[in-house]
Amino acid sequence: MLSTAKDWQPLLRAHGLDTVAAVYALNTGQVFTHTRTTEVRRVELGDRAVFIKKYWVTKPSQIISGITRGAVFGKSKVRREYENLSRLRAWGLDAAAPVAYGEERRAGCLVRSCLISEAIPDARGLHVLIREGHRNVAKLADYVRRLHEHHFIHCDLFWRNILVSGNSLDRFYLIDAHKGGYRRGCRADDLAALDAPAPAF
């Protein structure tokens, strides 16, 4: 089943992407990552663009290791990310807009899942901008403070998961938020992740 944000339903339907099977059959667009268990591709849908992440379970050990993290019990990775991105945006924090997520299970076990999120215009990684000499990240500190005020911990707040639109360091967009949640007392982990690559720059 594909769960889709209401305002995106007509566009996905118009492009034949309203089922999990259709998403997995899609072979157009630009592939960014492809392994035996994952694929990320950028797809143009008229004047809008989305990123589609696909996940496969290819061996029993994946089920076993993820038994309480959505593979059998609990919420799947794609559902957690969809809900977390929705939550961040509801708080007025910039994040990739969640479009849809889907799961396919057999005998209760997750065998494949997908997440669709809207592409951020002119997105560049924070690490790229800092490498080019942009240093004013005071607004990033404010963003993280606001995030933590909601008692939400990203749990993977490395520079690669922070995107910037264009060359301005005025707005930051979080991605890969599936590990995040309400975890009091772990704010230092987010700050440590931000600090980890800093000495190299």
C-alpha cells in the first residue's frame, strides 16, 4: 500500500506512481545510489521533482536485525522518516517535503519499502558550501536549537544530512530523519555529529 500526502495524490496518479508496484517498476530518472538493498533516484514529475528511495530485503539477516524496527514489529524505516519529516515541517522547520511511503509485506515480514520526498531546488550539501569558504552557520545553530526545543533528536545530524538551497546559509533542510525521535537527554549526540567533521575544515 502507498500512503500519499493528499496534495500529491493527483500528480502521482497522473504519472502512474500511485502503487508500490508502480514505484518499483519505475526505471526513469537519474540514479544517485544503487546497491543490492537500496536505490535512490531523482525523477521529474512535470515542473516538480522528487527523490525516490527504494529498499529491498534480500536475506534473512535483515529481517532478524530489524525485527523490532519495522521488519516485523514497529514502524518501518520509510514510515518513520515520512512521519518525522511531516513533524518537522509542522513545527515550521525546513525539511524535505514528504510525498508518500509504501510497504510490501509477506507473512508479516517487510520485503520492500519506498519513500518519496520532494526535491529541494538547487540543493547542495552543507559540507560543499563550507569547503567553498562559507563560514556563517549561526542560523544552523538556531535551527538545531529549535529542533531540540521540541525534544526531537535527529540521531544522524552529520553534514551530509543537511542540505542548503543555493549558496545562501539562511535556510537548512534536514534529510534522512528516520532515526530521529523524542529522546530526552541525547542532544549532545546531535551536537557531536555536527562537530565531528569540523576539524577538517
